[in-house]
Amino acid sequence: QIVLTQSPAIMSASLGEEITLTCSASSSVSYMHWYQQKSGTSPKLLIYSTSNLASGVPSRFSGSGSGTFYSLTISSVEAEDAADYYCHQWSSYPTFGGGTKLEIK
Amino acid sequence: EVKLVESGGGLVKPGGSLKLSCAASGFTFSSYAMSWVRQTPEKRLEWVASISSGGSTYYPDSVKGRFTISRDNARNILYLQMSSLRSEDTAMYYCARGYYYFDVWGAGTTVTVSS
């Protein structure tokens, strides 16, 4: 199965800062999906098929990448973005990354 | 409003069985693949099972032969029958819409396997 490694494990960002979370795959994958999970809630689809914004997701979120390296960028961090972020691939067998915790300074 | 509501979780002894349900509303349930995804106490997300709109089923090796996913399209309900439960099956179990990615999630139901 394909292992997804997310970095950093914890990120601390200031309001208005641009940040990038990364997800590295142990083998090449066709697409990457991203989820946001706020404390005490279920995961929410953020980005699907690498770069497509899910319904209702603010445009400050964007995704990119190919092969074994993918990233999620928040152009201007807001307080409500504090959450855990997970990448997910489905090539032959669905797997998730271990997550990045985003803290707001 | 698109909604998924899980039920059936609880405390079960190792080797025991449990059946989870997921009631779907707000969309044409029969047209969508559906899945179960669990989140361990360490917050790791794991795919558990998927079923296509046509009824084909898919499982990871970790639950194959122990878990069975099924659906009742007339009642808009997704099921997960779990047997031979192990301590490592302890998790929050989420019902999710989709197969290649999961665009709607329920609030989850907790399964604890402990003696």
C-alpha cells in the first residue's frame, strides 16, 4: 500500500500568513485529496483530485502537485482555519496521511 | 440538506460482533458509492470498506473476512457488520459518501473493543 507522509506534523501560523502543507507519497499517485478536521467534528472535504475546491470551500485554499509530491496552500490564514489537515489518495488502495495540525499564533 | 447519521456503536468484548448503520438523506442514495472510514484514538484515519452503487464491495486486508458492508437502497441505509472484533478495531467509525474521495461525512459512532 502507498504510504503518505505529511509535513510538518504541527505548523504554527500568524493571521494573514501564506502557508503550505505537504504530502509525500511512497509511490506515484494520480490524484490527492485533502480534508480539514476541526476539533470535535468529522473530516470535511477541502480539495479533491489534487486541485479542485470542494463546494463551499473558501478560495484562499488551493492544492497542487503530481507524482509523489502534493501540497495544500492557504493564501491568507484566518482564525477559523485552525484544524487538522489530512491528505488521502486512492490509486489501488485508499490511504491517508498522518495529518498536519495547524495552530494559529 | 445532505446528511449521514451513524448509529450502533458501543462497547464490545474481543471476539464479539457489532452492526453499524448509517441513515442517508437529502440525496439519491442508490446512485452513490458509499464507504466506512474509521479514526483511531491516535487520530489516524483508515479506510474500512466501500460499496459501489451496484453493490460491489471492497475491503482492506485488515478487515477482509471479518467486516461486511451492505446497503438497503429502499430504506437509504448503509450497514457495516463487524465480527471477530479486536482491540485494534477501537475507533470512531464514519459513514462517508463516495469511493475515490469522500465528499460527505457523518458525525460518527464510537466502537470500543475491550474486555
